[in-house]
Amino acid sequence: MTARKHTALPKAQILIEALPWLTRHNGKIVVIKFGGNAMVDEDLKAAFAQDVVFLRQAGLKPVVVHGGGPQISAQLDRHGLVSEFKAGLRVTTPEAMDVVRMVLAGQVQRELVGLLNQHGPLAVGMTGEDAHTISATRHRPRIDGELVDIGRVGEITAIDPGAIEALLADGRIPVISSIARSADDGHVYNVNADTAAAALAAALGAETLMVLTDVEGLYEDWPNNDDVISRLTASELEKLLPELSSGMVPKMEGCLFAVRNGVNTARVLDGRVQHSILLEIFTDSGIGTMVVPDGRQNTTEGGAS
């Protein structure tokens, strides 16, 4: 009996360490952007689903937002449609938009909802089109000083969180595909999932925005070293934005938007690490990079190092 007690003790210590964070986050909304390797690796997908259900059962209110870049590229190839990128964004013809919509709402979202619902009748899939949750207009990026038409790529104009709030009030886990409809022309647009997650987090008054990616966080001096910045303020991040790689820009711009619009913390996590969400929220050490509003450099938040 003594031996069994002794071997179980570390489990109790882990649970006790999580207690302050459980108390702090109870009843709070957490918006999680699902992406990167976590979307394509079976073990990581299963661990992600477990993490999200754990958050919900621990008294938090998780909302999942996803894109589907790798799956969209693969399906476009099957349809003989070329994947072209300009200014870091996918050029989306009307034909390509049909594929994007099918993949996001019919493939990626369905699979994720299925994984979550293995743990109970929890997840409900929807897109930004549903109940006018996300409205958008055509986005024209500026390349070499010229506005460029890249097709059905959307820029968010409005968020209506009512349908998501109703699902959360019913104890459900909303899983949202980042596509939106325009009130101007009636077209459906492909919206960057990082941007959509940040806008939804702000509109929902979320406690935290979490963005899963394929790096450890925001590097201090990449490629000279791989030291990760564990915490920085909105103003510090804004100064770094011009130096960031194109893939990190929408993620970090999303984090900046979130904390400047009422979200308490925004975090970029390594989605290649199993249970990275739980490590970040419920442990003292945390992983990845946390962005906080200005004036909060020394505040200890759940999962901050």
C-alpha cells in the first residue's frame, strides 16, 4: 500500500500545481487556433482533442478556430488547380474557393468535431458564414506599392458572436471554419485563420487567445540562436513585427490585435508538442511566447514563465 501511495504522489503534485490556474480560468473563454503539424499528425490531433475537452471539463469555455492549408493544397492538386501565393496569401479563384469551402467545412472541421465528440456530445461545427458570425470584404494586398487582386480572400469587416455565445451557454465547444460571407457582394471569402481567431477572441471578450504553430514560439534572434521570447508586451511586439518571417506575421499580428482589444493574454505555442495547451495553461513553467497588454510586464498569468 505504501509503495502505491508513493508512486501516485507525483500525480497529486501535478494536480495541485494546476489548482491556481484552474481557479483563475474557471468560466473564462479560451479561443484556440488549430493549425500546423497538429492538424496532420494523428497522435497530435488526438492529443489536441483531449486537451480541448479537458479545458471544457475543467470549467473553461474553449472555442476552436481552424484553417486547413495543407489539406486545401492537396485537394487543389487533385482538382488540377494550381496553388499560388502572393503577399503570403493564397490566390483564391472562384473554383479554388469551392474547394476551400469543401475542405474546411466538409473535411477538416468534420474530422475535428468527430475527435472531440469521442469524449461526449460536446462539439458543434459551424463556419463564419453561419448566423453572420464573420463578415468580410475582398482583401487586396499591396505589393510593390500596387493593390493586387488575389481573388476570394477576405478581410474581416464585422464579427457577430451571438451564435457562439449561445453554444457556449449550452456547454458546447464551437469549432469554426475561417470562411466568411460579404454583405456587399454576397460572395464567400477565405479568411486567414489566425486573423479570424484573433477577431473572434476580441469579440467574445476571451481571457486568452492560443495559436498553435510549428515553432517553439517567437525567437529572440533567429537564425543566430533558438532562444524563445517567453513574454513580451504589445508595444514590444509591435516593434518586432517588421523583422518577422512572413509565416509568423499573421500569427503575431493576431496576438497584437487581441491584447489591444480586451483579451488578457495571447500565446503562440508549439503544436508539435503533445498536450502543449495543458502545459501552457495549467503549469508554472509554460511553453511558447505570451503577449500581454502594455503595463503588464511583471504580472504572473497562468502558464507564464
